[in-house]
Amino acid sequence: MSDEATRIAALTARLSPAGAGVVLGIGDDAAVLAPLSGGIVLTVDTSIEGVHFRREWAPLRTLARRAVVAAVSDLAAMGAKPRATLVALALPADLGDDAFLALIDGTADAARETGAALVGGNLSAASELSLTTTAVGEAGARVLTRSGARVGDGVYATGVLGAAALGLAHLTSGRAGEPGAAAFVARWCSPVARLDEGQALVAAGASACIDVSDGLLRDLGQLCAASAVAAEIEIERLPMLAQQREQAHALGLDAAALALTGGEDYELVFTGAASAALDALGTRLGRIVDGPPGEVRALDAAGKRLTVGAGGFEHFRA
């Protein structure tokens, strides 16, 4: 395994020039960006082996790309335009040079795809592999927050929900190679930051937004708590991939429960007054209502409230 200086040199040589808006990229004590015309939007996210992923689930290049996209997804939820990323890698002793370069390639893949130039970071030794990404964005005409939802607003979601959680279930059960599993495994392994949609939501007049990282009920509940409102979700409206219910059933799981509590979809859940513009950006799931702040009620086709645990990912659950 190469020493730190050799790895930094390999990293620098492997990455292309950072691109427009970067005055000074990798190679100095800090990066320098050109002034932003809008406000600066900052976020940080960590992906840790044994907590967020296992190496046997996917190639390291895929896992590294995934870690960066998860951070950039927070910029999408704010309606911001990505400008740069910084990635801190904590590397265990058993990680060889080829594996290290695969990680670098994955972070570079995400940078190219999202437009968030990789401008620096840090390398350190650790007992387990982890990737911590700081993402820098530029605010548009306004910033979407969690606190703008109003009673009467619709609740919407981009894309589909629960597919990533179903893919994770295939991975953890050792059934990722079974027929029909590939589409769901890909949803977990290769999420997409909904950047175009986030910026379009600003123009369309969305009142609040959050990305689904910890599960629809948990994340929408956070949005509702910040807005001092409650929400009602109709489970029949939950958007899913073809065969999602059948694949969930084959694993002994409930597709609707996964869509409500699974997490890691990195779709955007947003609110706003009903309009053709918002309808074009997502599926309407329900509505914002008066009620205990943060409460989210799941309703069946007859309007009966279902008992569904808050679920979602919780780092410090006992």
C-alpha cells in the first residue's frame, strides 16, 4: 500500500481540471471558488462501512459515487445549483492502491454527473472505510426549506418510493442475483440527485421540500414539524416501479410499508398549492392538514388511518 504522499499524487494526476468557477482546485491547502451570484448553500454527509454499506454489496467505485450523490441530493432539496464537493476519505489498512483509485474514480464520476467539481478533501487512516462529502451549492432566486408548507397544500414526490429499500433487502438477504432484483438493487446502488427538479420547484412555486434519505414518513414528518403542520398520505397513490409489489412479496415484505419507511430513495418530497407546474414534477401523495406538528397519517383507499410505525433510518435508536 502506498504512503499518503504517493496517494495524493495519484489522486491529483487522476482527476481532470476542476472546471468553470474553480479558481484553485486540488493541490493547495484549500480550494478557491469564484464568487457566487446567489447565496452559498452548504451540506455535509458521511457514509460509513458497516453502517451505511458493506463492501460486498457493490464495487467501491459505485459506493463512492453513491456517497457523493447522497450529499449533493441535499442541495437538490434546497433548489440549489451544485458548485463543488470536498471528500474526506478514512481508509483501513487492508485497502490497496487499486481500491483507493476506484474510490477516487467514483467520487469523480459523481462530480461530473452533478456538476459539483471535486476541489479537495482529506485522507486519513481508520479502522473502517468512510467517505465524508461536503457539497457547496449556489442558491437560485430563492431557497427551498422545510418550513414553508401550509394547510391545504398538496404533498408530492418525484420518481418512485421504496425501490431502494427493496434493493437493499435483496442485498442484505443475499438474493440480489435473483430474477427481477436488478432494477431494485440498481436503485440502491446508483441513486440520482434530483437537481433539475429541485431548481424547477423553485420556479413552480413549491412551498417546502426535503429529500427522502431516511424514509417518507420520517422525512415528511420533519418537514411538517418545521412547518408546524401535519400531513395525510394516501397509500394507493405511492409511486412504485413495475413488479415492486411482487418483488417485495417474494421477500416477505410489504411494498407500501417499504415506500413509507424504507429510505435512501433520494427523491424529493415537496408541497405547494395545486398547479399544473407541480403536477408535472411529481406524483401527488396527499395533502397538508391542520394537526399536531410533524404528524403524518397514512390512509387506505377508504380513508381509514393505518397504523404504520414511523420507521425510517435512525442512527441512535436503542
